[in-house]
Amino acid sequence: MDERMLSRIRTGTGFIAALDQSGGSTPKALRLYGVEETAYSGEAEMFDLIHEMRTRIITSPVFDGERILASILFEQTMDREIGGRGVAEYLWTQKHVVPLLKVDKGLEPEADGARLMKPIPGLDGLLDRAKRHGVFGTKMRSVVLTADDTGVSSVVAQQFEVARQILAAGLVPVIEPEIDIHSPEKAATEKLLKDALLSHLDGLGAGQDVMLKLTLPEQDGYHRELLEHPRVLRVAALSGGYSRAEANARLTRNPGVIASFSRALTEGLTVSLSDAEFDAALDASIAGIYAASST
């Protein structure tokens, strides 16, 4: 593990830029960017276009380690290049932004009010590749829909099972059990989830540190016990469908939690903007999210 990256994650200021849209979410991300599905034919062209979008963001002069702590990449993005360097290597050497990697392969159908991760075949090989690219940690996402103790327990148990495999490979897991913001039982679900997380965190040993990526809570300051847990490096929040303004407002009311926004980060960025307009829009987005992450 790179101690410089560990120090950045543990004590640095800023937020996590989530640039990890995968196959299922890429068409929507491109539509929001102003690229309709009629503009490409097949996955190869689609992924070329999303890489162009990500490259435009990452190479912008306003995207740097002064305000951005880390960035989450899709596997295919990690395998591509920016300026003749691997994307993960470029992030760290040129921007001083810690590279993270999304490793989950999507979600299973709903059961017990939750959606577990699909199996991740070849995870050990992917982790080895990530280490060769200089990646610091990995992210995996599950979703909880209702306050069902069986579903919540299953999600957290699976997350920590995979997290232990990631830790054994010398990388830091980013555990993301997202709660649906539209759940009618959101507050009750948050209690079940926090209890389960604390129980599993207590089972980790010295040096088995993780990061958490969680839905912004209904009760302000609700993640305090997680923030203070000795096995938690950082707690980040996903925007989860909230507008950027709403996500920033909620984040401001939760001191110590930093953003890990995807759609909210790129809100308002379109392919038709000039470079100056694009950089100005991205700068405003980064400034707002950074301020909300600095409370």
C-alpha cells in the first residue's frame, strides 16, 4: 500500500469524484452529457465516448488534488490512457488524486428488500491488475430498499466478505451499501444498516481499515459513530438521486462526511460547451461540493 496515498485519504481535504459509470449506467450518463444513443453504435463506440467525457473532466485545469481527494474509475477506464499514461497513474502523478476502482459486476434481483452484488469472477486477478496500475482501493455497491433485517444483514455480510478479500490483496475496500432515497422506511433502514456495519467493523483487526460510502441520512450527524470507528478511514456520501444542491445541503449538515458524487458532480456538463464554459461549469460544481465536504 502506498503510504502517501494512505496519508492523503486519512487526513487530506477534498472529496471523491466518482467517474465509474459502467455498462448499464453509461447511456444515461451520456444522455445527460448531451450524447444521444443515436450518436453511437454498439458498446465499443459508447465506451469510447464516455472515455472522452471522463478525459475532458480529468484533464481540466480545475480538476486537481487541491479539492479532489480521490476518483473512482470503471475497470475499462483503468485500462485506458490519458496523455500516454494509464488513467490511474495519470490521476496520481499529474493531479495528486488517489485512484480507486469499481470492482462489482452489478446487482442481483431484489430479495428480502435488498439487492446483493452479483458474483465477481476473477476478482483476485483484477486486484492484481489494479495494484500494477497504482490503484489504492476498490469500491463495490449493493442496494437496500426496505427495512428488512434479513436483507440488510445479507448485504453487509457480503460486503465485508468481499472486503476481506480486497484487504488480503493489499488494497483498501470502499464499502457501499446504498439505501434507496425513495424508500418509505429510509430512517428505519438507516438504523438497521448502521447497527450491522458497526458489528462487522468491530470484527476487523488492526490494519484492516476500510472506507464507507453511504446514502445521506435523514437524521443529521447520524454517521458519527461510523466516523469515529478506528477501522474507518473515511466516510463518504453518494448523491443517490438528489440534485447537487440538495445533496450539498444535506452533506453540509453532516460534519466529517465527504462527498463521493457522480451524477451530481457532472450535472450541467455537456458536450456542446466550449472548453472555457466547460471548465467554468466544472469549477463551480467542484467548488460547491468541496465546500459541503469541508464542514
